[in-house]
Amino acid sequence: MYKFLEQTVDGYMTRDVATVRRDLDMLALSEMFERDDFNSYPVEDDGQVVGIVTKFDILKCFAFTSAQMLPRYHELMGRKVGDVMTPEFIYVSPDTRLTRVLQIIVEHRIRSIIVLNAAQKLVGIITREDVIAALKATASD
């Protein structure tokens, strides 16, 4: 367990990250989620991360409201990622300790965290599964 305390995001993050654009429609996004089996995608605009979109964001579109009791699937799936993404997102740097990542994941109940470098460019993503793998890899018998 002591080895885990020293580990950073850089050693466990996924570096080849699929991203989406704001103008992608929800139907295409849902197909990407199904194909890739991801829970979220960073949203990029001109090489800058401007938000994150998750499977939960799709589900929120279908939540009943007093104004709309029965959302229409095809109308909602025509909406754009930019309409439903979360523009305020949590991110870490490659040198962030995994103990901090674990704390963020637990406190905010999120599945993944975007990794940005000092120039605020996307360099990876760290997930719950990555943290679990790090815990297992650093476990001492």
C-alpha cells in the first residue's frame, strides 16, 4: 500500500483519448458510447478541452419535467453535445498523486478525470479502473 502513495497519474492514465466536438449530435454520441464502451468523452474545440460529456448527460435529457412529460427520442437525439455537456469539469495533471485522484473520484462520485498538461492541453484520462489497477499493482503481500 505504501507504493500506491507515491504513484502519479502519469503512470496509469490512458494517453490515447477519444474526444468529441460540440456539434456532434446525441445519436452519434450514443453510438460512440456503445461502440467504445466508454463512460465519458472530453469535448474539444480548436484543440482546447471545453467540457466533458457522459452517459449520464444523455440520461438527463430524458428526465421528465412539468413542461415535458414524455420526451421524444428522435428530437432529443438530434440535440448537440454542446447543449448537454458539462462545461465545468474536474481535471488533474500527469504529476497529480493517485491518492488525490482517488479522493476526487470518491468525493464527486465520478468515473473518470481529464488529464491536462501545464499548457492546458489534453494528455490523457484517468478512470476508476485505472486507480483500481494501480492499487492492485502496488499491493504488497
